[in-house]
Amino acid sequence: MPAIPVLHSCTQEDSIRFKAAKWLVPSPHDVADAIIWAGHDLHMAADHLWIDDSTMTARLDRRFMHPAERVLIHRKVSAELHA
């Protein structure tokens, strides 16, 4: 799985960035598929989803993702790594 930045402080601005990123890319399946397609390169995955790097980082922000989304993305990407 690619290194996803872990941010510790939580601000309202971060929450809004996540909500905007999720609005642009609502499906965690699409996020995982893009990461797999890009060979785990988050810059290429973001480009594939037609978003910028900061939006991709916001979409993958673990502080705001639903636990089921985190598990789904992790499992799909990990399964592809071990296939």
C-alpha cells in the first residue's frame, strides 16, 4: 500500500477539504482502482481521477474516512500487491 500521509491535528479546514475530495471522488472503489492502476503512485492515481495531489491526499485522510472505506481501499490495494 502506498504511504498515505498521516496528519495528527484536525481542523475544520481539513474536514472541509476531505468533504470536497469525497464529493469529487465519492467511490472508495474508484480510489483503490486508481491506486492499483497507477502502480501505487499517488500522483498518477490522482491524475487518473482528474484531481490534484492535495485533493488525493485529502481523500485518503484517515481522520475522516469511514472505517469501512479504509478497510475496502486497504484490502483491494493489498490484494493486488499479493496477486
